Amino acid sequence: MKFLFLFIAASSLALGQAPFLRETDPIPPQVETMYEKGLRYLSRSQGADGSWADQTGGEPGVVGLCILAFLAHGEDPNHGPYAKNISKCLDYLLGEQNRSNGYIGNSMYNHGFATLALAECYGVVNDSRVAPALSKAVDLILSAQKRNRFSAWRYTPESMDADTTVSGCQLVALLGARNAGIPVPDKAIEDGLSYMARCRNSEGGYGYTSASGDKPTLTAIGVTCLSLAKQKDEKGYQASVNYLQNNMNYRDRFYPFYFEYYMSQALFHADEEIWQEWNSKNIRYLSASQNRDGWWEGGKGKAFSTSGALLSLALNYRFLPVYEK
């Protein structure tokens, strides 16, 4: 049994909750085979500094997604076979963080995914640097939101405009940090969700900077944010779920694994039966497209594509706290 399952199961029982991976939920063998191959690829191809030498593999956000891919499989981050990989990833992220303001990398995309990775490491990784780094990273997200005229986020901490992709990324990071025990004001979540709602149309689809030009990828981000914020009763939520259900065969031509990452989470949190249908299709799709060396091809590099693909399969394991229903 994997390390994180034992840790999270013990934590859940202490809180009077059942573990969110049940013995009656067997892992499809095909998923385990793909996941193991993907992790072996990430392990072998990681550089000495903790990053990956491909198109975006040096960006902190991608390194953060790779950390999440290891942890989502229940790997022991302290003593397991991939502990050194996780440690090198953390070293890289912490080395990329600005010591004065907590900013990680050179874009809020990078900062958001890196912050989420730190939040999921907090409490399970034996590294005293994680807590202060996570607190600083959260403070930067909050300060950027306060400066923003939409109370949301875009490409840099100084941005005055906003969009649903960057804003969704920061909201998930804040919700992950709050789940980890880092103080996050309710108003920050509420204001961020209010901006997202402004970009949702009457059919439930989300646009990029307004309610027009809706896309399944953007809608999946919106549904994921509402689900993690425990606001499934919010007006418009069910319409967005229906929108996603009507687009089950959609594949994002430009950002396929970004879509996979969010679509899996959105449907998992929204409806078990819909997710099961999606999951079966996703397993077939990813099985057919995985290289025999374990990676997936994509326009943003193998590290990003592979970590995104693995995380879209990770709902089968449900080890990460962010995947709790």
C-alpha cells in the first residue's frame, strides 16, 4: 500500500471521514501500467537540477505538475523509489522562488502550479522549507488579487486585467493551500469565483475574459474551482456540468493535456457516473497515444504532456488531498 494512502487514510479517520480510495474501487491494470511507465520516464529524464530539458520542462509550473504526478500515485516522498526525484523538484522550485516577495518563476501560471505543488507537499514531505515557502507564495497570490481591478489574476502579479485560465490556477492553488492549513481569507475565494462567474454564459460555458467564446477547457476549469470551493449549489454549476457532459468527445487542439488535467477533475467532482464514462474514454485515448518509453507527445514538451496525462488518470487513485470529494 502506498505511503500517501496510509497517511491520508489515517488523517481521514482521525477526522471521522472515510478514506477517499475505497477497497471496492480497484485500479484498472491499464491505468497502473501507463502510470508506472510515465513515472519511470519522468524519473529517468529529470536533470540534476530537478527540471526537465525540454520545451517547458524548466518552468516551475511544469516541475510542480511533475511533483504532483509522483505524489498522486501515492509515492513516499521521503523514502520511496522516487523520493530523490521529488526532493530535486522541491529544490528547484524553492530555488526559483524570490526570497523577498515569494514569487515563483516569471509568470502567474508558473507561480500557481508551483504553489499547488507546495501545498500538496505540505505535511507529507519531510522538509522544513516547505511551510514558509508556501506561506510566501500564498501571500503573493493574495496581494496580486488585491491590486487587480477584477479581484482576479492574469500573467504577472502586477496585472490589472484578468482571465479564467490564470485565475482558475490561482484559485485551485489557494484552495489547496487552505486544505493544507494555510490561512486563506474567504473573501479571496469568493471574489475570485465572482470573476469566474462573470465569464460564464447562460448555457454554462466559460469564456477566456468574458462570457463569449466559451470552450470546454475553460469550463472544466470553472467547474473544478466551484467543486473544490464546495459550491456545487451555486447558480450555474449544473449548467456547466451539463455543458461538459455534452462535450465528452472534445479534444483541445492546442492544449490537449491541459484540458485532460482539468476535465478529469471537473467530472470526478461533479458526478461519479459521468466521470466513469469519461475515465473509460480517457484511458483508451491515453493508452493509444503513450510512447512505449512512457511519455506523451505535446506542443509544450514531454514533461508537461506526461505529467498532465498522468494527473488526468490520478483520479483513479485519489491519493492527493486536492482530489478529495
